[in-house]
Amino acid sequence: MDGVFIIDKEEGVSSHDVVAELRHIMGTKRIGHTGTLDPIATGALVICVNRATKLVQYLTCDDKTYEVEMKFGVKTDTGDRSGKIVKRGTSEIDTSKLGEVLGSFIGKQKQIPPMYSAVKVNGKKLYEYARKNQIIEREPRDIEIYDIYDAFYDEGILRYTIHCSKGTYIRTICEDIAERLGTYGTMMELRRTQIGDFTVDQAIKVADATEDKMISLEELIDKEVTIKKEKLFKLVNGMELYENKPDGVYKIYIDNYVKKKFIGVGILKNKYLKREIIL
């Protein structure tokens, strides 16, 4: 039972709640996810099980796509509808400027993490400070917005789809969109439809998780390398093998002269392959 689940997270539960339920269902503690979703958010959550947890750092799922709904005219302390309203403004915007404003977000930029986030400063998560009404200075972080499309505005509500890099806070994007249009804004709904190579179309409900619905290690990884049988002992015992291939995560096959056999996963760096998982 080594592999990955793509879970369609429901609203009202945390990513940690999903992991805890899967631990109970699968009967293992070795479970972790590759990217948190806030409780009010729904959509694709990538969960690694058993030895696949060793790949979490490599399955960074750098780019993500979200369907967003935001409301103009209000600002909350959390940046979304779960928080307390702290400011009010007009809910009407100049729609003739909307396309230009959305387009201005495309590209690489700096973003300051919101106070209600899990980013750590001095060993504590920002939301721990925020709950005590403490505002902490935060370092801007590099993000990139690849595209914003399918935008639709109606009576103070804007819906759009955004394709962005990891580490992007959509709540902050919503607030910034409103600010550039001369008012306040708050994120109302958020659904992640894509994370890395995985889409919500592949996802299942956590209650439906069974071993046959897991993406196996062999299915998970595209790149592959085949080694000779006599090199297996060296690889298993931690020796690195020379392979003239690009860096990356590889599924490893052994050539047993009849039919190549999948035996595990390795990391190839600077032309040398190191085993990560041996089945």
C-alpha cells in the first residue's frame, strides 16, 4: 500500500482532518499531504501513503489552479468569509477597468503572507500571533501568477480562475484586486481544481478511499530507468549508479532478461542515481 490518493476535500474540514481520517481508513500512520487547503476551501488534495511519503519533498506540485469567488465592499481580518468584517466600502466597481486590473497581476511578483496563515516567524505560526491581535512584520515571498481567466462579474461578486505558483495566497490576491479597483474585497469561495500534474477530476471523497483507488508508485512517476540485475545489490546498499539522464525522480526497473520488473524509485542528480524506495 504505497502510493498517492487525490482527495476532493470538502468544505469545513482541515487538511489535517483528511489525513487523520485516511490514517484510520488505511490503518497506517505514514500519511502526509503535499499542499494545505484551508477549511473553507474545497478541491484537490494530494495525499502520500506509506513509503510514498518519502517523495513528498519531490512532489512539490509547484503550480496550482483555483476557481475563486470574491465579494467587493467588505474586508475581513482573515481575508475570507470566515473572519470578522473590519472595513466596508462600495460593492460597485468600474467594470471597464476589470480586465486591465486582472491582467496587471500576471507575472512574477512579491507577496506578503497574510497574518492568518501557517507561515512561521520566530518559531510560531502567524495565525497564533493574529489570534492575540499581534501584527508581525513579514518578509515578502516570491510568487508567480501564470494566468487569470474566465472572469465574470455580477452585482458585487467576481468569479475567476487563477493559475499560480505554490505559496500564492488567493485571499491576498482578492484583497489586492479590490484595492486596485478602489474598494475592499474578501474571498468567499475557493476550489482547487489542479495541483501539479493532478486534477480534481481524478479525485475521490476521503470516505471512498480504498487501495484499488490509490495511484501506485509505478503509475505516479513518468521518468524511468532500467538497470542491469548485477547492479541491484549496489543500489540497494546505498551506492549511486551512473546514469546519463536529466535530474529528476525516476521509477527503477531491473532487466532480468525476460521482462523488466519495477523495483522502486530513485533520485537522479548530476548523472548519478540514488535509491529512495526499494520495494
